[in-house]
Amino acid sequence: MAGREHWRSRTGFVIATIGSAVGLGNIWRFSYVAGENGGGAFLLVYALAVALIALPLVVAELALGRRGGGDTVTAFEAASPKSPLRHAGWIGACGAVLILSYYAVVAGWALKYFSGAALGGLWSAAFSGYGAYFEQFIANRGEPLAWQMAMLLMSMLVVSAGVRGGIERLNLWLMPLLAVIVLALAAFALSLPGSTAGMRFLFEPDWAMLARPSLYVAALGQAFFSVGVGMAIYITYGSYLPGTFRIPVSALTIVAGDTLFAIAAGLAIFPAVFAMGADPAAGPKLAFVTLPQLFLAMPAGTVVGSIFFFLLVAAALTSMISLLEVPVALVMQRLRWSRPAAVAAVGTLIFAIGLPSALSYGVLTSVRLAGMPVLDAIDHATSGLLLPLAGIAAAFAAGWAWHRRTALEAANLADTRLGTAWRWLLRYGVPATIAVILLRAAGLA
Ligand code: TRP
């Protein structure tokens, strides 16, 4: 077999990884989870979760991937050949497939809104209200499937062009554009009269919220989802890292970039929500029901709205390709398939698995899993359970299965205090925190 693919440049790697991290999680999910959990207080706990749990895990995953030199299953087998932990790579692989299956559906909604915003159909639908518009769209039998498929096909195209020619290249021009767009949208929202209430909502902690256990579960779940830890992205992307790249600085840049992007998206959304007197805690519908209404009421709103939905689509696409690369790398390595064949097979499988999610508000509306529509249930099960579990597995593999020296050298942290702190967090801090929160979420502690 030809040698493993590698990133062309360090910048390319960092930007592609930020592209993976920045996605629907930063715009659609962050804004409604922060809205539901009281804004500023949530942001504080979220920042701690990112710094103390997600960041050490990113370093661990990148190191596991680079040293394992292969897909995520191989990486866990290499780190702990004898313990049951060697099977843990499958959690990440299955998780990536499951997340991508419903992520493609929501990304499809964004694509539908973008095309409607750009072509005008979205704006002329305003008379019935966007609540009804959205309900009607997601209840439709065929339409959501078509948009879901379109998003998947685009990701498949990029991933089949390979690590350098596809993933790295697309991100290198798309991500800087997205950064400019989100900053421009934030500046615009902040210029609206009455926008300061949104700033206050996002930054002023409501301390009483800190007494609610659900805030911690939500903050940790959001940190996992937004940074994208626990689903073997970093393991897979790490396996394309040359030995000469130093991991800690890259990890810090990635995590900081993701957090800043979420805050900028919050600054684009909440000031507008408050300026227009809308409800910041509208839940998952915030982006699809509340925002279009706001755009219509704003000066130049149809232009701003088109740009916003472009941002949503592009951010989703760069995340979808990272999620797709995980199972594709696995199939290529394990079954020795060519990249295009692996992409075709995995993409088709993911489309099929996503069908119940795509139909979960329409034909399958009466089907409930744990009292939720299919799409919501899979979202909860993956981000609330699979991601944290896979996170514990990565912490154990790098913190316990590896010897001290191996771990510190693999992460470029040998002979540093930071290395000692990192290893301590992986061995104790990270697993303990995740375990407590998992038990809490299950109502057991
Ligand atoms: N982080 C992305 C977002 O914010 C989604 C994503 C990409 C992801 N890769 C992941 C989520 C891996 C969990 C695990 O939208």
C-alpha cells in the first residue's frame, strides 16, 4: 500500500481541524443551548469544560492518532493491545456514523433555507409565519430527503478528493471566508438599536442557574459536540500528522478558534433576537423559525439572512467531511478499499441510517424513542452518552494504557509542567468529571 496521506502544511491541518470543529454546533446548537441555560452562566461553565476537559482530550486524541498511524480502531489497538480498551475505537467510529446521519438532515434544512433565502422563496413565505413554514417543510415526505442527500453528496465529493486535495483545500479557502462573515454579522447585529440586552444576556451570568445540574450536563455535552471530541475526528486527523508538528499549540489554536467562533455567532444572534423582542430560549427552532422572522424585520435583512444561511451551510459542510472521513479511513484501511469506493459505500449507508431522522417529524412523527422524535433521540444519545464514553476511553488510552514517557512524548509534552497537568487530567480529572455528569444525566447521582 502507498504510504499514509499527510497534511500539506501545519496551517492547512489547523484550519481543516477548525473547519471540523466549527459547525452547526457553534451556530445552531450553541445559540439555543446557551439560550435555554441562561446565557452568561452557561458560557462560564462551558469555557471551563472546554479548557479542562475538551482541550486535554484533543491533545490525547491527536497523539493517539499520530502514534497509532491509522484509523481510530487501529489507534486504540496500538495503545492498549491487551485490555478491553482495544475495542474502544469502534465507539468513535459508530458514533461518527450516527452523528453524521442526523447532522446531514439538519444541514439539509440549512441548505433549503439558504437556497430559499437567496432565491427569495423563503421571504415570500413569511405571511403564514416561519413556525408553520418550518413545520410544513420538515413534515414533507420527500423534500427533507432531497436536501439531506444534497449535503451528503457534497461532503462525499470533497472526501473522495483526499486529505490534501479535498479536505485541506476546501477548508483553506472556506474557513477564512466564514470568519469574515460571522464577524460582519456580529458587527451588524450589534449596530441594531436595543442590541445591548443581547450582549448582557450572553455575558452577564445569572448565578442562580449554576445551582441547576442540568446546566453542567448541557455545558459538557455542548463542549464535546462543538469541539468535536469523542468521535475519533482528532484521532483520524492526527494520523495524517507528520511527526514534526507539535501538538499542544495546534490543539490550543483549534479549541480557542472554535470557542471564539461560537461566541461570535452568539454575538450575531442574541443582539438581533433581543433587538427584535424575540425569545432567546426558543430551542432548536431558533435558527429556523425565530431568525428568518428577524431577518425580514431588519434593514437589508434578506441579504443578511442569505449570508447567515450560507454560513450555516458552509460550516456544516466542513464538519460533515470530518465526520465522514472517520469511517472512510476505517474502511480504506481495514478492508483495503480505494478511497472513492469507501466514500460511496459509507455515504450510502449514512444516508440510509439518516432516513428515520429525516422523516422523524413527518411520516414517522408517531415514532418516539425515549419520548422524543427519532432525530432528537439520536442527538441526545450520541452527544449525551456516546461522545462522553468515547472521551473516557481516549483519556484511559492515553492516560493509563500508555506509559508516562510514551504519552508525554507522543503529545510533545515531555519534561514540561503542562505535561504533568495534562496527564493528571487524563487519568483522574477528565474521567471523573465525565462519569459524574453521565450519572447525573441518568438520574443516578
Ligand atoms: N463540531 C462540529 C459542530 O460543532 C460537529 C462535529 C464535527 C462533531 N465532528 C464531530 C461533533 C465529532 C461530535 C464529534 O457542529
